[in-house]
Amino acid sequence: MSPQRSLCLVAAVSVFIAFLAVAPVAIAGQAPSGPSETPRQAAKMKWFREARFGLFIHWGLYAIPAGEWKGALIPGIGEWIMNRAKIPVKEYEQLASRFNPVKFNAEEWVQLAVDAGMKYIVITSKHHDGFAMYGSKVSPYNIVDATPFKRDPLKELAAACARKNIRFGFYYSQAQDWHEPNGAGNTWDFLADETKKDFDKYLREKAEPQVRELLTNYGPVCLIWFDTPRLMTPERGQRFIDLVSSLQPNCLIDGRLGAAGDYRSMGDNRIPPTVEAGDWEVPATINRTWGFKKDDTDWKPPSDLVFKLVDIVSKGGNYLLNVGPTAEGLIPQASQDNLRAVGRWLRVNGEAIYGAGPTPFGPELGAYSDTEKDKNGKPVFKAKEEWRCTTRPGRLYIHFFKWPGESFELRGVQGRVGKAYLLADSSRKGLPVKSSEGAVSVTLPASATGEYASVLCIEIQK
Ligand code: H79
């Protein structure tokens, strides 16, 4: 049914009442890190707070075995195959001579991010396997010098991002490097007792100079995404902070360096249950793996991706959603299709996502159980998934995942309520609204107007 048609079905029966604790509506917009934030830091974070949705790309030699080694399917995430199968460096290295992703097309990858409504891309410049996916002078173990491909895909992506107005950043595994005797993580070729490793030698001779290359040769880098800070100390972390800020003072540092970054990284695929203050991001998979695995076809459908995006934004965070391209250089079709479906939703509803702040309410997120405990004895959070709220100055956006019926009631709304309309209705025709003492009741069409989530905008004057 067209949005216009369903809008004609407005009826005035009040059936759905959301019981909300009386919470004042802070007319939130962008979420500052706190009262102590400097104007300089606010300026640095501005694009990140606007963006809300980014594309993570895990691409490396592990795309060749794609989860299978010597005829056996190796469980776990694809980019960990060297570790899980305890593949000796000398054997794993040989993958490089077979890496020739001739179907790689930087324009197409960046266009996918554009189509999906994503605002930044973060790609693995070097994952734990130690292989640099760019032309590095620091180590010959890189895509330009060690493969028949010989091209630098990160150069091509940086150029395509600049053309298409997408911010570009790098994942760099600063601590784990299974290729290097003194890097963290490889206990099958090298010392099992990692305290005996000369970790600083590895940092000085590989990780720090490679980060220097990445921040020197690829134009403006929006952020650098460090991971798994094993063996990192605050001093070692500080060296990276100094390096990044001396080369690109506007480059953000994620939350997994091992010293304070510019924002918090939540756990992999961990969406917090409630609103979190400050700047943060959830790195997440679109199936179960990060690096391509041929037997992982557990694609999250667009409905789930839209829910997670809205859920995260309604709690104050960013969604960094991953794809794992193949060894030929192609992003799996299902990933592409599902991301483009999210993009179509965003073209209608983007104003409720980009630069939007968290919910001023909270009970719609769910609640901790009084009776159920997890294995650590902590109360289990029972999430609700009927609707979420995001905010901009003067506007509440209610995202319905379950259509409430012909009326929606909200309590605890502060300020004078103005117009209410569905974002899917391009005429922005006002819906009947009643409000008194913070209780707002909006009369809705009988059925949902959009796919995945229908968004109701309620204008509020202070
Ligand atoms: O880059 C992606 C992952 O490779 C990386 N972080 C995201 C962004 C990551 N590093 N470590 N982990 C995630 C968690 C590792 C969990 C482990 Fe396992 C459990 C390592 C060994 C046991 C899971 C199961 C991975 C390999 C086997």
C-alpha cells in the first residue's frame, strides 16, 4: 500500500499505550562527551557524531582459504584461520603468491557504501596475520611486493573515497602480528612465553613505521582502528597517540589501542542494552565472520540491520558494519543486497539517523529481569523491540518495528508539541495530535507505511 493511501486510513481509536516513566525530554542533538569536552575535541568528533553508520572491510590473505585448510573446515572467524589451524608462518606466507584479486574495483566498493547510506569506511591495512594490504616500505610482506596483483588497493580506495565524499580510515593490528617473532599472538612458531618477546622491537621496527606510512601516503585518514591490545601498556599506547597526532591531528583513534582513544569501542557485535554517554561505536558482522568464509551464509536480513542501526543510534552510538570480500576482490552479493536495502530505508528516514542523538526515554529499550540471572549471576536484560526513539533539536523520531495500531501514546514529553508526521509521507501531512501535561497521543494510519521501520516525527517547541 502506498504511504498516501494508508494515510487515508486514519482512525481515532486509542489502543496502544506506551507506559513510560516520566522522564524529561532533553532535546538532544549530537552527544557531547561530557561537560569537560574542549571545543577542539568537539570539532574533531563532529563528523563521527554526524555519520552514525560506517562500512568495515576485513580483507586479506585469509580470503583465499576462506575458512578451509587442507580439506578441513576450520571453526571460528575467517581471519583467525592462521591461529586456529596453527599454520606455520612459512606455509601461510605462500598464500601471498596466489593472491590476485583481479575483480577488485575501488569505485564499486565505495559506491556500495554510498548506496548503503554509510559515511565512512574502515579497512584492514594489516590484520593479526601481519600481511600489509598496501605498498609498505617497512616490510616486503605486503600486497604490492609479495603478490602477483602488485596494486595498492588502499591507494585506490582512498582516491575513490575522496571522489565520492566518504571518509576513509584504517584498521591496523598494532599488537598481534603472527608473522613477526616479537609481535603478539603467534605462540606456535615463536616464543610461547610472550613476556620473553622483545615487543618494543616489533613496535619500533614494524607497527610504528607502518602506521607512519598509512598516515603519510593516503591523504586524510578519518580514523585509525587499533584492536586487541595484548602486551600494550599506557606508554606504548602513548607512542601511537603521539605519532597519530603529530601526523594527522584530526585522525580519530578508536577505543582498543591500549591507551585512551577518542571514543569507546564496544565489544565485537555487542550492542549495549541501554543509553551510553559519550562517543562510541559497535563493530559488527553482517554474517558471523569478519574475513570471508565460504560456508558462512548466515546473512543478517535488512530488517535486522535497520533495527540494529536504529537501536544503536537510539542509545547514542555508531554502527560500523562489516563485509568480507572474496580473494577475487568481490563483496558477497548478499552483503551488497542487504546493505543497499538499508540505504533505501535511509534515503527516506535518514534525518532520524544522521547527527541524531539518543532517546530521552528508556523504558522502550527493555528492562533488567527481577528473576532471571546470567551465568555470572547478573540480572538478564529483557530487550523490547516495539519501537525506538532518536532525537534532533526540536524533534523526536519514533521508529516503529511493530506497528502500534491506530494510535500511539507517549508520556513524559517536555515542551510544546507541534506537528507530527511520518517521514515516509513526502507531503509531511500533519497527523492528529493531542497532548496534555507531557502525554502525547498521535493518531496513526491503520497500518505501517514503510518497510523495516516506519518513522514518526514529532516536533517539539521548548
Ligand atoms: O578484526 C575482528 C576480529 O578478528 C578481531 N576483532 C574484530 C573487529 C578479534 N580479535 N580477537 N577477537 C576478535 C576475539 C577473539 C576470540 C578468540 Fe577465538 C577466541 C580467539 C581465540 C578464541 C574466535 C574463536 C576466534 C578464534 C577462535
